[in-house]
Amino acid sequence: MDRRKKRQVAKGATKPAVSKARLYWVFVPVAMAGLVTLVVSSNLARHRPAPHPPAGHDLDNSGAAAAQTSVVSAESKETATTNSLDQADVDQASEHLNRGTELLAQGKIDEAVGHYREAVKLNPEDEDTHYNLALGLARQGNRDADKEQYLEALRIYPDYAEAHNNLGNLLVTDGKFDEAVAHFREALKLASDKASAHNNLGNALARQGKIPDAISCFREALRLKPDYLEARYNLGSAYLAQRRVEEAISEFTDILRRRPDFTPAQRRLSEARQLKVK
């Protein structure tokens, strides 16, 4: 595929067919409800994390994988024919890709994964097929295979911003914060206006104890997306970790004004108010 002509598919931290899970900033390792719901059981408190590490996925999109994201259909990309790949195989791979996307949207995860695997066999050098397969595998809870597919997508197309972002989220859940930070920074080099990547980078930095740097990331995420409640929650939690109580109260109060049922913000607001009266 001619990379110069390839249109970068708009993939955010959330994908329509695959909802993204919510990782709330808690003082102990948080359970990521089913990794897809992109989310698996989270081993998040390694390396000296800041109290209540930030969440790495959008609250607005409950459910699935780093994450994660909307699948790519064959119609959204150019079809490339190479000397080593028969056009009939490319066309058939596209059919499997589209069918897998339909099934994934219907919640038929195993069937979708089967079609994505067939597409990969027929067109192994297509990064979007590996990416979609990663999403399906994430929803199956197959995290190791999930990561392998993101890495394969990045081998084929290193400038795949969403693959970097989603892979970073998986690495965070494994406590591999340095590697996660590297992937989030790469995603932001490619798509600096990606609010979710700023938030996810802040999450990883906070878990490394780099709270001031994390705060800058959360603020940038909110500048790009003012209604990004997860980033606001993470910012409030970072303020609280620094004992900036008034600022923390302001952030949690703002969240609850928009989402009165947001229980983590209720708890953190109560904690902040208790610190204020001490």
C-alpha cells in the first residue's frame, strides 16, 4: 500500500464497534472489566504509583479495548495489489474484514475473530486487518495475542497512531510504564490533537510518580476536549496527590455537576473535603 496515499483512519481511544473500558484511578490495582470491554484485570500498582493512579480509557465509552477503538472496514482504505499478492486474495480478505467488523458490532466476538484471522492469512501485510484482529482478541481476553497483533500492525505501518495508543494501554496494565510512555509519545507525535493519548500518557507518568508531568498531560487533554470527564477526574486525583485540595475539590465538583452518578468522583470529593478540614 502506498503510505503516502494511505488515509489515516480516524481512530480514537474509542471505536464504535468496540466499547472502551473504564480504568478508574484507585489506590490499589484496579480490575479492568474484561479487557474489552477492552479491559482486563489491571495490575496497575507497580513502580511507586501516585495514590489512586489515573484511568487510561475514556469514561464516555464504556467497554472495550486500549483501548480501544473503532474497527477499520475495507471500504475505508485503498486496496493494494503487490507482485506477491493476488488481487483475488486481497478482495477475499476485504470480504472477511468487513464481515468480521459486522460480527464484532453484533457482539459475535469469536466469529469476528475467525473472519479477521482468515483476512490476515489472505493479506498478511495489511496493518488494518492486524489492528482489527487485535480488537477482537482483546474482547476475547486474549491479551498476549492482542499485543502481538498490535506489534505486527506497527511493523507494517510504524506511523499507526491508534495502534501505539492501544498498545500503550495494554502495557500500562502490565506495569510496563516505560514502554507504555514510549508508545503514547509516539502516538502523540503522529496525532498531537489526540486527547485520549494525552490522558493515557498522563496515566502512565502518574504511575511512575511523575505527578507534575502527568498534570500537564491531563490539562492538555482537557484543553483539547473540555468535556473529557476521565481526564478531569485524573487531574483532580493528581491535585489531591499533591495536597492541592481546593483545586482537587473544584475538579471533582465539576465532574459531579455533569455526572452526578460518577461514584469514583464522589469518593474522591469526600476524601478531599476531609483533608480540607484537618
